[in-house]
Amino acid sequence: MPSLYRCENKQYLEKINNFENEKRSEKKETPPKKKKINFKTCKKNTLNSLNEVEHFLRNIHNFTNYIKLYKILK
């Protein structure tokens, strides 16, 4: 790399060149292997999550009923 300015320090340029060379020589890591899909666990997890959502929505409906009752009695 040619020096563009007179005030540049040669040691600084050497450090930069060494760093760039180290970067180039580093090997890229291979991505991890994908796990096989286990349909039994996927099915079980899906059913559990659907049950949780249903339970949550039912509780919200009850909560809104309490709020409406509170507004009426207020």
C-alpha cells in the first residue's frame, strides 16, 4: 500500500497490512447441520400452544365482562 501522506508512519501501515492479511487467512466457519424435523414433538407443541391461546382468549372475554359490569355499577 503506497503512502499517501508524508506524515504517515511506516509502523502504522505495517500493522494495518498485517491485520488485513490475518483477516484474509481466517477460515470461515461452516454452518451447523440442520436438525431433522420430529413431527410428534411439532404436533404436541402446536396443540399446547393452541390450548394456551384459547385459554388466554377466554380469560380476556371474562375480564371484559367485569369491566362492563364495573362501568354500569359506577
